[in-house]
Amino acid sequence: PENWYLVFSNKINQRLSGFRERIDKARCLSRAKNNAELYECFKSIEYNLVEFIFLSGKWELFESLDKYINISSNPVLTGNDIMKALNLNPGPIIGKLLDKVKKAQFEGIIKTKQDALNYLKNIPD
């Protein structure tokens, strides 16, 4: 019949929609010059990373992707660790500091919990 069409699940539709929204941002995969830029790139296209890396043909990025996923799901510090160490209350600053820790961990600047605590205590305001 002439009126064929595909029906996707809501989950697939959300992935496709996210893909369309992030396609311009994905150019950063080719432009990232160092791990700091690659971290920011991964963060900006996070939900479609696998698809964009696959389409870019930059297979070497899968190793960095694995590292990014591991750090994102298991950073050396938690938000609670940050609040306790710096005597801070919950709020957006905790998320920003946690992101700085994850980025430094991705860059290889931080390897241990103590490294992260020292790093946070020396961040300029």
C-alpha cells in the first residue's frame, strides 16, 4: 500500500529528537584538541554520544567515551563529600564543583579522593 509509515516507541522518538537537536554540537568531536575540550564536547551531546561517535568514524573516541561514562557514574567525590569538605550547603554550586572534579578526573589531573579535595581547596573563586 502507498500509505506505509513507521511508528516508533516514545523512547526511540526521544533519542531521535535529541539527535536532531544535538547534531550541530556534535561537530566538536572533530574539533576537540585536548581532554578538557573533549569532556565539554561529550557533556554537550551526552545522550547521543554513541551514535555521534559511530557516525563520525572516530573509533578511537570509544576509549575516551568509556572513561567519560565511568567517571560520570563514579566520580572520586560525591556532592556530599564536597559539601562536607568545604562546609557548603546544598545548591547549584555543588553541581558546578562536582563537574569541575569530573572534568579534572577526565583530564588526568585528579586520580584519588585526596587529589580531588586538594584540587577543590585550590580553585580560585
